[in-house]
Amino acid sequence: MALGERVREARTRLGLTQGELGERIGMTQAAIHALEKRDSQTTKKLYELSSVLGVSPEYLLTGKQKNVTNIDDAPDTSSEVEWLGRMDAWDAQTPLGKDEVELPLFREVELAAGGGRTQVIENHGPKLRFSRAALRDAGVDEANAGCAKIKGNSMERLIPDGTTIGVDKGSTNIKDGDIYAIDHEGMLRVKYLYRLPGGGLKLASENEAEHPPETYNAKQVQEMIRVIGRVFWWSVLR
């Protein structure tokens, strides 16, 4: 199956016409039709397509998600994740589309007199948007969905700096080698997680060359780490 066929399959699953998809990403209906018919290996609109269709760029390129194991990450004193939402351009006066939901905006704040300590809070100001269809396809309850933006290179090349990810806050049971967002003593991070004997936890990343593994025993996990949810989607504009 070529890229164009995967685009057509994902578009059809969402119930979008070629014209509707083209309008959302700045292409004509004819251009979408041509893309779906060609045996193209890539497209300049890759990230826009993946965002609207609710799939990863890698899926459109290869037809599969990369499954990486035994890849590690190192401790870092800087925040690695900033909670955001879907990257659609809109303002408070723009009505929701029939297939859109508003997701909360999360961020880190420094505690008063906290000596640089932070905590994760929900911002009760502006809401951000995501496709209901994408959530349904991923098996995610919209009440549990949130978004974040990757900061730093620990998950490159799979998830580059600046990538927007979707997080299922209802999925916190760890499946070894899957990707999760965590609250690590007030710092938002995205890591591969692996369970260790006795209740410990291993944090790992895609960029093993620059980031060696982190391991924590059961007591440290209980005191320092809260699993926010499983990463079920990502997309980035480059």
C-alpha cells in the first residue's frame, strides 16, 4: 500500500470527502485526488495530513508505527514537556466543528516560595481542539484526552522537538515499551516506560546516544513519579 492509498483509507474512515480534506490542509480536491492515485513516497503536506487524519506521519510513510525497545533517557533538570492542545488556528469566537472537542490546557507553574519547584496544573482559560473521530479511532474517551508539546531532543527521531502529542489520561497501566507522559516531581516528561521487579520503573527515550537510562525503585516511583497517560498520537509541523 502506497502513501496515497493510506491517505484515502484514513480519509474514508473519518467520513471526509477529498474536497473537505483539501480544504483543511490547503490543497484542492483535484490535488488530493491525484495524491491518492499516485505511488508517492512522501508529500510536502505530510504533517498537515497526519494531523487532520489522526494518524502519525510515520504511518502515512510506512504503514506502521515504530516499535522501539531498550532505548533509554537520562535525567534532565529542564522541563521536557509543555502541555498544549491541537494546533488548529482559532480563537474564542470560532464555533466548534461537528467533529471537534475542546481539551484542557495544562502547564507547569513555579510554586510560591518553592525554590524553583514546579507543579502541573490545569489552565482554566482557553481550550484547545482535537478531532472526535481521531479519538474514537484510538479508543480514547474524550473526557480523558489531553495534548502536550515535546520539548528537547530525547525522543528524536521518532518524536522531534516541537511535536504535538495526544495523551490518554485514562490509560495509566504500564505496558512495557509503550510511550507515556509522566509528572516527575512537577516536571512533565514523555518517555518509554518499563516495569522493573519489585515495583521499580525504567524511563527510556528514543535518543539513546545522548540520554542513558534512568531507573527508580518502588519507593522512588511512589514518591516522585505519576503516570499521566499513554501517548496515543503525535504530529509535527517542520
